[in-house]
Amino acid sequence: MQIFNDINSLSDYVAECKRQNIILGLVPTMGALHDGHLSLVQKAKENCAKVIVSIFVNPAQFAAGEDLEKYPRQKEEDLEKLLSIGADVVFCPSASDMYLADHATNFVLTGPAMGLESDFRPHFFASVALIVTKLFMLTKADIAVFGEKDYQQLMVVKKLVSDLNIGIKIINAPILREEDGLAMSSRNVYLSEKPRKIAPILYKILMHIVEQRAKIKEMADFDKLLATAKQELLRAGFKKIDYLTIRDAKTLQNVPQLLKNRQRLLVAAHLDGVRLLDNVAI
Ligand code: AMP
């Protein structure tokens, strides 16, 4: 496994792969890797000849007051995990390498970037889109794997690739969960013991709503179900629910009625100072 800490060494590697017509895959991450990330690497390996994993905690994605400083960083463990799963390259650029002092370009996004996460983290997707585009250009990857864990991000990236005619195929990877159902996340380590036991209720409630789906015909009845589910989360110990909503699975717009296999149920909720995200097909 090769480790590149700067853009030039990555570019030399990529140029050589391109000369040899090697199909390249990319898995962008912020490190603190868990099995969910490793499942993305595995999926990439099934779809390309060489897998590049990037580890970059993108400072621009974090608003003031968010957890940039305390975001878990564990490079040695990450490298060991990536070696064991058979990643070919790890790209760990510095912030100053990715953002030169005179950096002057940003994105304005609409479509699936509107609402949900953007209501609470207004600059988030523009920063994601920028860094992901840079990674696509630098790695010249043929495919990239993104997790459904960050479902809105996945749709934003797909739209970005299609709108800008970037020649890369975006592959979805399903959410990997702990045994109790909690979606794996680098931020789960922030949960103290008692809230960690409460956290799986989030997924249980999503699954309960999915089970009720067949019985419910009107959107108004769904709204009642969602309102009850929010109350249950608050009763269980969640402090604030940013959203619990059903959206079109592709556009992430509100839906007037439910169609078969066309919606996504998404939630963001605060527990013990941690913002947990989850989603399921509905
Ligand atoms: P992050 O390091 O949190 O930026 O995540 C990097 C990639 O891993 C993103 O595409 C995430 O959607 C994906 N990911 C994070 N957690 C999971 C999970 N539990 N299952 C599948 N993919 C995940």
C-alpha cells in the first residue's frame, strides 16, 4: 500500500496508472475509519483495479462551533485497517495543499442540496462538492464509492457529476450498522454509555414507520405517524430533532403521495450533544 501526503506524488502515481489503462476507484473519507468505510473500500475493489482512499478532514465543511478540533483522528489505526482490507493507495493531503492561500472558487448548489442538512449546515454541501470535485480531478478516478449513510450527500454528488459532465461513476454502498441497529459513524465515539444504549431507537423508529407504510394511504396519516415518532424520540432522551421526513429518493423534494420504491425516510436528531443521521428506503 502506498501512502501519499501531497498532491504531486499522487499525480505521478495517477499518471502512471493512466498510461497503463488501470481502472481507478476512489473512496473519499475523513478518517477515523470503521467497518462502514471499509465496506466502501471492498465495494470499490469489486469495481476497479486499484483503490485510492482519501483521508482528509475538510475544515471548510465545519461551521464555527462544530467539532473540527475534536473530530477523531487516528491515522495509524486507519492505515492498518486499510492495509488489511487491501487498499492500494491512501491519499492524506494537508489543508494547505488542498486550499492554497489564494483559493477563490466555490460552488452554489440547488436541487437535492436544498433543505434537510442545508437548513442546519448551510455551507456544508458547497464545501463537500468542492473537495469531492478536487479529489475527482486529482485522482482521475473512473469510479467513486459513497455511503448511503450520508444519503443527501450521495444525491448531491450524483447531481454534481451529472451537471458538470464529470466522467466518473458514482456507486452507492448500503449503510453498515452495529448489531443493535445504530448506523456506524465516526462520531458514535462521542456518545457516553447511557445515550449509546438509547441511540439504536433511532433506527427502530425508522423501521416502525416503514412497517406501517402498507397500512397508510394518505400523506396526512403519515404526517401524524411522523409527529408521534418525533415525540417518542424526545421521550427516549433525544434532545432535538432537526428533521424526520419522507422525501423523493432522488430529488429529495417533498412528495405529494407515496409511490412504490421511490421515497427515502430521513432523520437527523441530537442525542448527548451528538447529531445522529440515519435513513431508510420507504
Ligand atoms: P466520512 O468519513 O464520515 O466522511 O464518510 C466517508 C464515506 O463513508 C461517506 O461516503 C459515508 O457515507 C460513508 N459511510 C460512513 N458511515 C457509513 C456506514 N455506516 N455505512 C456505509 N457507509 C458509511
